[in-house]
Amino acid sequence: MEKTQVEVPENVIDLGLGHPSLSLLPMDMLKASADKIFQAKDPTFLQYGPDEGGGYFRHMLSGWLSEKNRAFIAPESLFITNGISLGLDLVCTCVSRPGDTVIIEEPTYFYVYEIFKNHHLNIVSVPVDREGMVVEKLEHILKEVKPSFIYTIPFFHNPSSVSLSGNRMDQLFSLCRKHDALIVSDEAYQFLNFSPQFPVSLAIRGMGNKILSLGSFSKILAPGLRLGWIHSTPDLIKKIAGTGFVKSGGGLNPFTGRIVGAFMKNGSQDTHLASLKETYRKRAERMLAALKTCLPSDFEYAEPSGGFFVWIRMPEERDARDLLCKCEANGIKFKPGYLFSETGALHNFIRLSFSYYKEDRLSEGIERLAKVL
């Protein structure tokens, strides 16, 4: 019987997995926080909760996010979700109708295509380069199209690992004010920066624009918690909280939110996050060192400054689909570029992840890839 989303045979190294290692999931620390909650003998967190999310957890999250972003984030501007994916689905329900258009980046996180297609939305793509979304291209599109929203992954992008530059960000805000366009910012990797420079959430930096910033504990604590948030203006938060799904459900995840709130209060989240960032930084360095040693010189990639991924451009004549077939026969896997394209393009790109394996295994994986090449 399967225990997790993906089960990897021992003889296979799957560098496509954008997951944390099982060893990085802090069972003992979470258990200690859960024990404190149960010892308090207050069963309210086992009851249906407020539509926007439990007040205790939103208060704790408000303080934690305010400290990290160095700007006050009111609890009333937060809505608690079951992770970013459900948050994005709720956004589609609230701000779009079948037949509407959404603008996305190419490449982008591949599962968003399914979410948008489930809502029968038309998709228009904007390219990404080393400074993030090419806003100049977006400007031409907005002259022709009125989208329900613009979906972006501004920090440590999945799959490209780039972050939206400050100039591009300002251009994006200016353009969206001009066209009254809503920005939906997927900030799953915001807190996984390797350098001291911390990226401030778009909902804060772009204040005055229509922005929904989506965050998650999946990458900074544990995916199985299914816990995240939406940060926006109180009026947009109330609109999302007013959906039938939320009202019928009695809020999203009050049980987990209460435990994670205690986890944040006692400082465990900060301790765990610092450890995670150091682990991922070391793993990224090991993967990059192996790539530099093993890959052909005409393979191009940017060194990530955070997040989970390395995005590699192969020569035009290479095809990631064919390469993957040969790699699988030799015990190595990755994510081919066409998955991250709405049209199935990007045939000569591959995405590698350094989040799942320890350093020695990462080096071995790159050596296997090099042998197949």
C-alpha cells in the first residue's frame, strides 16, 4: 500500500521530486506542540472553525509574517487554506468564470494547467528569463486581453529558480494598476532564500494594487499538514471566505492550524526553517558542483539563490523526452521541460531538484545523468 505521493525504488534516483526528505520532517517538534495543545484541554480546535480560519492561528501567522516581511500584516488580511493548490482553486471560483482568460508564465508549475482547465479558463503565456516574467511581453498582451488574473511565481520560480527583479516588479505593478488587473502571486518558496536578502511578499511590496499572495507550510514545515494562507485586502479575503465550499466546511484546517500556531509561538518554526535553509543550500551547492564537473559545456543553467530547483537548457537538438527514456533505464529520473509548457514546448529543458536527496546521492544522480548523456 502506498504511503506517500511518490514511492521511489531504492535503485532509482528521482531528481524530479520537489519534496522534502522524510528526514527533514520534524516529527518530534510537531509532537511537542501538539501535546501542549491537547494538555490545555480546550477542545474548540476540534470543532468547526471561523470561515477565514482560526483566530489563534491567524493571530500567530500575522505576527510571524509581519516579522519576516518587516511590515504589519493584519489577521483580517489573512485567509487560511489547505495549501496553495486549494487556495488557487478558490481564487478561480471567486474571480473567474468559464471562458475567462488567465495569464501565466512559461515555464510554470505544471499542475496549475489542470486547475485552470478544470475551471474552463483560457490560458495565455508570457515568457520568463533570468529576471523573471518578461513584463514587456505582458504589456502587449494586456492591450488585447482582459484577464481574470495574472498568475506568477515571483520567488525562486518553479521550475526556472529565478526571482522577479525589483525593476520588473515595479513595472508589473504599474502595468496592472493601468489595466486594473489582479495579480495572483504563488509564493511557495519565498522563505527558502540562501542569501541574507529576503524577498518581501508581493502583497506588501505592491500595496495599492489588486494582489493575492498565496503562501504555504508545505515547503517550510511539512506537505502533509495541508496548511497555507492567502494574504490580500480584507474585502478580497471576505469574498473568498464567502464561498459556499468554505461556509459549508466550517473553515479550513482548524485542527492543524492550532498545532502549527503553537509551533510558531514556541519558536520551533524559526528553528526548523533556519535548519532547512542551511540543508537546502548545501544540497544545492553539491548539485551545482557535480553539474559543473559532469555536464557538457554547452548545457546552460542559472545557479539558484533559493528554492528547490535547477533549470537546465540543453542544446536545441537534444530532446528531454528521449533523454528521460534512456535515463529511466539507467536508474535516474528528472522532470522534462515540456511538462512546464502550456503548448508542450521547451523540449530541450530539464528540471532537477536538490530537495529530496542528501549530498552524496545528488552527486551520484548527476554522475548517472552524465553517463547517459
